[in-house]
Amino acid sequence: MTIAEVAPSLLSGLDVPGADNTLGLPTARRVVLLLVDGLGHELLRAHASHAPFLTSLPDRRISAGFPSSTATSLASIGTGLHSGEHGIVGYTFEVGDEVLNALTWSRASEHSHDLRKTLVPEVVQPHPTVFERASAAGVAVSTVAPMLQRSSGLTRAALRGSWFRGAAGFGDLALGAVAAVEEERSFCYAYHADLDTIGHIYGPGSEEWLLQLEFVDSLAARIAARLPDDSMLVVTADHGMVTAGERIDFDTEPLLWQGVRVIAGEPRVRYLHTASDEVFSVWREFLGDRADVVTREEAVEAGWFGPVSPLAIDRIGDVVVAMRDAHVVVRSQAEPVLSGLTGFHGSRTAAELGIPLLVHSVTSA
């Protein structure tokens, strides 16, 4: 049970051809899917007292898929496919001669360099989205998300096909989501980012994070209270999060440079495009039990990325480094802001992969 199955399962109840309810979810003619960035299943259960509404709902644990990263999970929500199929294989990954930051759709080493013209989002991720399929079937499909995401590369690549309503905060996110499902056969995808941001800065479980969780819980409760009859609110997330442990700095460890042509990914999962066969053995020996260091072929065979298409295979890298426990591989010089964060995600631990799937149904009195 993965994040890729959520939207198709919900849209099956709206009679969208080819959408199968593989998760066995309840059906409704009006659906709001609220994705809370960074709301890991383990984190939610560990801090249940700060989220009384969310933890009162019927819940199951599903998987974010690998890597447990925002761009990858949002692409899985939007396409109904795993990372190895849709090809958005992480926070940053190599496409042709560029290393693309999928969140900003810019050059990974130069965030001001917009790549939407050279790496056209609809080409980088060419599969039809579930939103496009639902719209074609006559469902009123809407997205309510931060205004800056309206025409972003990631929205175009993975979430295209819906009417977009920009939100500036909790109030218009909640009211926008409710307004989007006023008519029968309607589906709204709503996205909230701030819990993840707070977790990155202060750490998951910090006092700041807990207060933000309380706000998120209130947001979900207010959406649920305003929904019309025959509606359903479904809450999920894109990944969990861990607080950083040991920081291994690629930029100051010359041994790790040798034979590495390109390093992509993020601190919890790194892709190494290599010019030497020795990279694999050097990284495996250096990191030891701090990481799972595998070849691309081993990762694919183990099913880390789900089915892998020709579109995605070269983006994964020759060597995949998935950090264990809470260790991170940072780049203090090339990625100073990212390297200084407190909370991270992306790897294969239960805390990162496990996400909640919460359902609130509204029926007529």
C-alpha cells in the first residue's frame, strides 16, 4: 500500500475509468485530499495529544515509497505511479547534462537558473496525471496550494490537469478546499507545507513543530466541519522525518570525491554518477553500517523504486546511498543551507517511509 494508490482509489468512487480502489477506501461524490508535508505516521502517533482530531479518525499506515522525498511523493500522488515509473526520482537528480532540483525546477547548484524551458516539465514527466484523467471523465478537479506553485515546474510535471486556486494561509486553504467540492463529482487536492518547513528548521517533535501540528489538526477539523453531505476528507502525507545524527561532509572528505562525476539526491539519500568502478567499494567501506550502499541494479532488483522505466533508469545514478539511523551526507560548501538543517528525510527508515491515511466521511443526517 503506497502513496501512488491514494488518488486512483479515491477517484474510483467518482467513476473515473481505469481508477481502481486498491486501498479499499470508502467512496463519496465529493472528495478533499489534504496532503500535509512531513506528517509521518510515527510522528503523528508519538504526538497524538497535539492532534486530537486527526488521531480520532480511522487510520492506516501506508508507504511514501522511495526516496521518501516531497517531489517524488507529489509526483506519485499526481500520476498514480511509483518513482521508477514517473521518473521524478528525488529532490535532485541528473537529467541529460543537468542536475535538476525538482522542487524549484532549477539547476541544483544555482537555484536562480530556471530550467522550465530547457527541461520542459511535461517532457521530463510525460505520463498523464490522474487529474487529467479525472477531468476528462467529467469530474470537477481542483488544486488548492501555495500561490507560487501555480505554474511551477513540479506542478506542470506531476499535478497538471486541475483548476488551481492559490492559497496564502490556513484560512483560504480551508475555505478554498471546501468551495472546490460544492458540486457533485468533485475532487480537490489541497497541500500544506509548513509542518515540513518547521521540522527541517527546528526538528520533528520540537516545541515549534508540535505547535504547528496543533495548527494542522485545527485546519483539518475546520475543513471537515464545513464539508457538504456526501463528502469525504482524506488526510495523508508525503514522508516522515528524522532529526539529524552524524553529519558526513562530502565536500571536506577527499576520499569520497574520487571517481564521482556527479552527486545528486539529498542528505538522506545520494545518487552517485561515477567515472570509476571503485566508487561503490570506497563508499561502502567508508560508510559501513551507517548506510545501505548499493548499485543501481541492486536497488532496482530489490524493488526500491517500484517498476523502473527507461525514462527513469539513468536518473537513479550508478550507486545509491540510503542512510541508516539518522546519519546524513551533507555538502557544506555546495549546499550550505540544506546542510545546516535539523530535520531530514529521503531514506528507507520506517520513520521516513511510514505515512498516515486518515478518512473522515460526511453523510446526510
